[in-house]
Amino acid sequence: MKGFHRIKGAEDFYPAMLWQREQVFSAMRAAALNHGFLEVDVPAIESFSLLAAKQGEEIRSQIFTIEKKGEEELAMRAEFTPGFARMFIEKQRELPKPVKWFSIGKVWRYERPQAGRHREFFQFNAEVYGSGKPEADAEVINLLISSLLGLGLMQNDFFVRVNNRKLLQGLLLEKIDKGNLERTLRAIDKRHKVSRNELLKELAFLGKSSQEIVELLDLTFEDLGRLQLKGLAKEGYDELKQCMRLVRPGFARFDLSIARGLAYYTGTVFEAYDSEMRFRALAGGGRYDSLISMYGGADTPATGFAMGYATISLLLARKKLEKEPELSPDIYVAVQDGAVCEQAFSLVARLRQYKKVETDITGRNLSNQLKHANRLKAKKLIVFGKEEAESGLLKIKDMLTGEEKLVQEKDIIQAI
Amino acid sequence: MKGFHRIKGAEDFYPAMLWQREQVFSAMRAAALNHGFLEVDVPAIESFSLLAAKQGEEIRSQIFTIEKKGEEELAMRAEFTPGFARMFIEKQRELPKPVKWFSIGKVWRYERPQAGRHREFFQFNAEVYGSGKPEADAEVINLLISSLLGLGLMQNDFFVRVNNRKLLQGLLLEKIDKGNLERTLRAIDKRHKVSRNELLKELAFLGKSSQEIVELLDLTFEDLGRLQLKGLAKEGYDELKQCMRLVRPGFARFDLSIARGLAYYTGTVFEAYDSEMRFRALAGGGRYDSLISMYGGADTPATGFAMGYATISLLLARKKLEKEPELSPDIYVAVQDGAVCEQAFSLVARLRQYKKVETDITGRNLSNQLKHANRLKAKKLIVFGKEEAESGLLKIKDMLTGEEKLVQEKDIIQAI
């Protein structure tokens, strides 16, 4: 039974790592709350049928499924959207719209682990239900931007590629058959990961249109404004134009090749990247107006995004924006004499109502306690012995400056 | 594909419920940090062999196991201890002792759901590795007490039953055979859940000693102090005495019948209950000095406890200590005219760096926006129209007092 190990693709968070992770989550949480999003939590385990509703059976090989004990097939959530949708539908009538929810937590996918991709990983997920307006798309993109800025990233550290599925589909369907649409979208989505020639090869099944499609992708938003768009393409263009007007200036870049693989996106779509394009996407999302009805709810427009912690933490490390963990105690109370440990513990209990306080619980002698206090980088030190217990007079030593001050035990709370 | 539902024994946390849960977790976290514990996080999924190391194969029916995809059998954590132990062992050499760690998070057990018991539930778990002293037991019990006080509970709302397994075993082995020990401990552990007669019946297998055992359980700590204890019993008594001296006065009650079922407890054991004994135990723990070696690490004394959120929340509700959720926006910015929505969004973005701000993203008319602001209980209101955009002069209305003040847009941050 020796030599247990962590499962593949999961991480252990030791105190310093967890402290940094919590700094990131706090910043995301603060951004979400300030944007009027409310935090919710969905179970980590859901019925398999819920998790498969969007993608179908093929999801089985990509997620962690639970061995059947009861009647129902269960599995671990691989994203927040299905659980959010289920919760929304359950209270759909009574909830004032728009509903703006977020969660930060673990999700699980059975994938090959690599840099920035784990099997157990963390996502910040934000969704808006009940607004079909470009304002709502701008709202979630603005939250995405604010979250990244809240982490200390600057405008030139990242950007958001924005597109609209109606616009893209409308333009494509002028040149290709509907039956080829999904395959074309999947190929286009890879545009920034492959060379122009590779992309042409991927699109070869379109015959002579492949060249036109690749050229289409170079169109700027201004180019499109000069074209006589119509139908679906025009609708998508107008939505995107209004959305882009409302996104914080300087962050969004139009990119006709952002398709967001999944067939279920219906309108504006977006992905955030670090400016050097060094890492995988920081976040991705868009509008999926058929989502809620797909899960059995009353027709409801929806838009949102998910942001992964793994890539964010790689970027923060690269930009040297990780904060130094603050783990050291405010005060170390060293106990000079076992005979007064009762009074020492009582002092410690009082101090702990206000401060991080360490004391000895291993029976070390005074000199080893002082060494331990140093190793923990305690900010202040109080040595408590018989004299202190009798006189009620405590010496507080500032471990940084070496400065000492004498305080009556009864006044200690004011003094620290 | 219609009518998805939450899995049995799990909870959906809507914003108000989550807000309350987070209040509780924040109080627990603050108590742990002030007691010098550091937060860690272990994966939710571990190898089955790790989770089964303490209890053996029989655990299989009580936990959620994962369908095998790779080589290894995996399962969902049912408590934090195995993961903590694995993490500790991995860095056992380099970590300064004592190691004091805590986590707050989800655990999963395949059990019949009932009041205060779910299949997906939350535990606050705290452990100390590397001190065999009663001071360490007192430290974790004091953290338990401080956590409950931090939730607003008072001294007369709860108490901690404390015992010592060496003491109990030493006393029992004077009267019964070693082979009967575990079964006896399990029976004794139920003492407060059954009548005296039922307990006698449970212990009937001991023959005439059963009566003596039941009487033994009534011994007070003072009674024991007057007895001539020896061997294991004496050792346990001395440990417990020192521990009780250091626990915050007025919370601990000696109770010889606390055995903590599991065979692996080796010293001081304890359980916290609400004073009315209305609910299941709030928390339970104790010393398990053989734990780390059982998981393959170098021999290390250990002590700790786990506290469940479900029972805590029932008790807080009963004591009317649940706080009123604060979910309403600080400011609602109503947009009077679509033509100025760009400026309005820009104002909103500025305000959101400091405050919780809502605005319209659904295209409602002004009157419906004001209704929505009321429904959300927004604290302040700014109506932004052409006039405001042109003049740069904003009227901030306090929605509680009705008071209004005029502010230059450039000074808005100072004014809110």
C-alpha cells in the first residue's frame, strides 16, 4: 500500500500555490460582482444525460463518468453551462431577467494533460440569460476584460478576438453548400494554428471555393462596412457593430475566423489571447440562443464565457504578476516555561480574535521556538514566561526592525 | 431530452444560498488562518487505493467510483484526510513541522440522503502533522471552538465532548478481551443515540461485564482523577488532562463514551454538538498517530477534525444566525436614450472599478428600467440621457432616502 500518487492531470495546491490561486479567483469574483453578476454553485456530479445534451454520446470518452450504483448514469461536470442551464430552467418563471450568474470552480475532462491543460482544472464561468441584445454580449466581453485587468494585466498584454456566427455563416453560405458548413467552420477555427497552405488543404473538400474562403477571412470590419451585406450576414454585422461600440475601447479585434467550433453558438463569439499568442486561449464564449430550449426550458437568449485558470496562471507568471504569498504569522507567542502554558494559550486565544498567531504545540525549548518563529517569518514576537505571567507585562518585538515595546497584557489588543 | 434534474443528494446553490454559505466558509477560513493554519487544496479525484487505504474494500459501496478509462481505479474523495496525508508525505522532508493545514470544499459519499446529510456536501477540514503533544490536540479543539464562535454561535449553543482512546481502551481492557474491543467501542460510540437498555443489549455479547462497562461510562473526569490509573489508561488520562487545561474554558465536557468508531484513532478524540442535541454532530476528530505511516510516510503524529456544513447551516438557521444576503447593486445606471448608450457604458465601466453597478442590457424603456432597479433593490440610481451626456452633470439618487445630488461626471468616483 506504499507510494500513493496524485492522479494524472490533477494538481496539489500547497499553501503558496493556493494563496496565489485565491488571489486570482478573488480578482475574478470582484470583477463579476461589480458587473452585477451573482455567484451560484452547481453540483460537480450531474446526470450523464444532462452533460451529453449538447454534444451527444461522443462526450462519454471525454469526461469522467461514475460507476453506476443507482438507476441513473452520472458523470463529473466538464463545464458549468449544463448545470447553470438546469438551475436556470428550474426557476425560469420566478427569476427576474436578465439573470447574470457566475461560478468559479473545478471541472473535469478526460484529456491528455499538457501545459495549461489538466484533467481536473478550474474555470471562471459567467452567463447572461434573458437578453438577446448586443448590449448583453458587450457586457460579458467587458466582464472578461475587467477580470484580466483586475489581475494586473495591461491593455497591451491581451486582446479579444470578436466575430459573429450569423455574419460568418451568411458570408460562407454565399459560397458553399449548407452541408459543408460545419466542417468549414471547424477548419476556419484553426486558422491561427496552421499555415495558409495547411488551411487551404483543410478546405480542399470545398473545391475551388477554398481559395475564396481563405481570402474572405482577411476582410476587416471596415471592409465589411463597405460591402452591401444582406440577410443573415447583415443581421450579424449589425449585432457585432453595436456590440463593438459598447466594448471597452482598445481591447476587441474583429476576426472573421473565430467560429468557436461548437455548432451551438448562434451570434457574437469571442476568444481572449495573450498578445504574444504564446498560450492557449485565455477565455472563450459567445451567444447561444438555442441553449436553454435545447435543455428543455422556455426559449431564452443567452450569452457567456468561460476562462481557465491554468492558462491565466502561466500568463501571470510570464508577466511576473504573481504576488508573493503572505503566509507568515502576525505574531509568534513563544512559551518560555511549560508551567505557564495555560496562561500563554489564553493570551494566544485572545490575540487570535484579531491576528494570525502562532505558538508552540510541539514542546520545543525556547531557542528552538525562536528558530521556528524565524523560519515562519513571524512579524512580531512575544516571549511568555513566569515573569510575564506574574507581572502582566509583555514585550512585543518587531522582528523586522528589532524594535521592542512593553505593553500591559490587558492593553495588548490595542497594541497589536 | 426534456426535464433534467439535479442528482439525488446534491444541492443547487442559488445566489442567496451561496452568499450565506460563503459567509460561513469565510468565518471558518478566518478562524483557521488566525490559528496559524494554512489553506491547501487536494484533487477531488484520487486513486481508489488511496481512498481505501484506511478502510479497505468495504469503502467501495460508500463512495463514488469512476468508470475506468486508464490503468488506474479512481474515485471521488469522501473526506480530505487521505489527500492531505498524500500531500504531506510527498514533501514530508522539506516541510517545517508542525504542518497545520486546512481545506474547505466538497466531498462525496454514496449514502442515503437525509436532513443534514447529502451525497455531495461540504467539509471544513483541519489537521496538524508532526506534534504528538496534547498541546496540538488542544490547538485543533480550540480552532473548532473559534470557528463556531466566529459564526455567531455562543458558548451555550454548543459543546465539545472530549475523550481519549488510550484511556478508554486501558479501562476497557481491564474488563474485556482484546478481541472484543472494536465491537465494544462501536457499541459505546452509540451511547447517546440509544437507551441504557439498548446499550446493554448491544453489549450483551460481553456477558456479565456488559453492566460494568455501562457503569464505567458514567465516570467523570474527577472520578478518574481519584482512581489509581496505570499503564495505557494513565497515559491517556494524563494526555487528556493536559489537553483539557489548554482548551478554552467552558466548552469541553469529558465523556468516556466518545470512541469515534474508526479504529484508527489513537489518543484524544472529540465531537462537537449543539447544546440541544437536536442535530447530528457538528464536527468530529481526534489524534491518529498511525495515519501517516499507514499511508506509507515516515512515522508522524497527527491530529485534526472535520466539520460539516450541512449540520452547521441547520443550527445557524435554528439560532436565527443566518445573515441577510447582500446581493443588491450599489448603483443602477438607467439609460434614457439608446443614442447615448456608448457614453453610458463608459460611465458604467468606470464605476465598476469601485462599486457593484447594474445597467440595462435588454433594451428596456426607461420606466421598465426603473422598475427593474427597484426589484433589484439598487441603492443608488443615475439616469443617463442626452442631457447628462452633453452637460456632464449627473444626478445621483439615493433610493432609500430619496435624496438627490448633482455631481460632475469627472468627480463621480469621489461622490459614490
